[in-house]
Amino acid sequence: MEEMYSCDEPVGQRDRISIDVSDLREQIEQCRDDAAWSELPLSAKIRVLIKERLAELSPDKSPPSDS
């Protein structure tokens, strides 16, 4: 029998990690002051911050040069 996977399935256990953010929690919670940020759970805030930083580091996203 062939298994089918979709985008709606939960993330597999192998894709999850546990990290201690107790010393970072307050800084993460306070790094933005908009209402949407305050509504996000801590895990979503961490994902947003990681994704933003990775986008900054991505060589594909380099700023256009003035030629």
C-alpha cells in the first residue's frame, strides 16, 4: 500500500526539537510592539524571527547594486 503525504499533515517528530528559551523569552516577547505579535504564541514568534534572519543571510536576497 502506498502512503500519501499532504501539506495538511502534522510535522513529523523528526522535524521537531526542544530548546530552552527561558533566558530569551522576555526579549522575544518584547522585540515588537504591534498587536499581531502579542497574539502569536511563543513558538510562532521564534519561527518568524528565525525565518527573517535566514532571509537576511540568504545570498539570493542580496540588495541590488547601483551600477
